[in-house]
Amino acid sequence: MGRSGRVTLNDVAEASGVSRATVSFVLNDDPRQTISEATRERVLQAAHDLGYVVHGIARALREGSSRIVVLHVDRGMEGNFSRSYVKGLDEELAEHDHVLLVRHGRQAPESTQKIIAAIAPRAVLRLGEIYMRGEVPSEDWENGFAANASLQIGHLAERGHTHIAMALPDHDYPLTEARLGFAREAARRLGLPPLERFVVPRPREVGGSAVGAFLAACPAVTAVAAFDDDIALRTLTALRDLGRRVPEDLAVIGFDETEHGSLSTPALTTVHIDAEVLGRIAARAALGIEAGGLSPVLGRIVVRASV
């Protein structure tokens, strides 16, 4: 059986005693191929017995689209979350004979239209689009993006911190407001005072001045929840330049773990998120296939020395 326990074309081919290409021709009902009725029935029976799902591919062919799915990954979303999401999306699409095309950075509408006109993709996805539209499914607070943001605030609260600030990037990333909104709601649910916010800009000297000015204006803050690991590391650098001790004077926690956090001094506590299953769910949705019991996996705190 295929990876992750999912049935693939190779499994059907082995069970029916024909080549992978023959299985593809049968399941796609390719009119250009002449295949005996006995072989066709054997392949269809094997696919049925194994539970192989062909609906998405068949529909793609009927609708005249290609077997390409396009994913847009906006600037500021290149962490572990996006890498694991792309991995799951790519592998699930491959298991259903589709190909993933990933586009990074800011995408103008006209360039997207050119892609659609050129390759007629089966679907065009945008990482995190549902949150950019301001939609938050109720289950998101159980195991989704909101729940992972809540983990970050909850970890600080468990360590006794009540006055918490959110460190944000100096660019308007698509998910900035969603992340801030989730963190504020998490603090409210925990009965904490309203979350403060500040920006940590580049370059280093400017960032240090911004952090220093914020701490002077909000001396009650004892912990910082950063937008991501990059912002957390900028904050650690600014605090070190200001002569502040971490975590004695101020605790800092990152988000969406990168390898750089383990190399900092002190090593960065952060939230690790594995989004592979989300990528697989998105792939199935794009192909018109039911999720089949797949569900998101809640992130986890990677405890190091900064909290």
C-alpha cells in the first residue's frame, strides 16, 4: 500500500496484475486506448476492493483542466508551517496523479490570470487564505491556526506571565492581523489583561531603539510572544543590545519553529507546527475527494531557555 496507508495506482496495478499505465488508462477512461473488457473489469474491481478514489481525477478530465494545482505562498509565510504544508499537499497530489506548482512572494492578479490561461490548473490555492478573509471555523480553536496561536500565549501564562506583548514584523504580511487577533482572543480567554503590541523593524539599531522605547512605555510587560521565530530572534538581539536578560528580565517565545532558534543565546522557546496533514486535506478538497478521516494536528511547545 502507498505512503501514509493510502492506496496508489501502483497498489491497484499490483493487485490487478497489469502495468501502472494500464491502470491509469482504465481509471481515467482514456478514449485513445484500446483495453479489453476483461482487463478493464479486473482493474476496476481491484480499485474498488482497495478503496482507491478516482473521482477527483475523473472530474478533472471531464472539466478539461490540467493535472496541475497551483499554490501561492505569500511573503512572510516561509516557515516550517508552509514547508510541511507543501510537503503534504505535494505528496497527496502525486498519489492521485497530479502535480503541484508553488509560487512564492507577492502575486499580482494579472500574473495569476496568465498562469490560469497557460496551464488551466485544476485548482489555484493560497496558503492561509481562509484567515486572510477573516473566516475562523469554530474547530480552529481546537486544532487549527487559532489553537496554535493560543498555545504560545498559554505557555507564557503557565509560567506566571500576565502582562504580555506581541512583537510584530515591520511589513504588512497577509496573516499579521489574524495572528494578532488570535493572540488577543487567547489572552482574553485566559483572563489576562489586553495584549500590548509593538513592531521590531530592521536594521538592528532601529530594532533595538524600537524595543527600548516600547519597554520604557510599558514597564509592566514581562513576556513577549513573537509573530514568528524571525521576529523573536530580532527581539532577543535587541534585548541583548539593551543589556536586558532573557528570561530573567523578559521572557521571549517564538512561533513556527525554525532551526535558527536552537542556535541563539539563549536558545529560543517556540511553537512547532506540523501542517502536512493540512496539505493533504487541501489536496483532497481540490480534487473533490473526501478527507477520509484526516484531521489537523495540534502544534507543540519546543521548550528551550528563553522562557
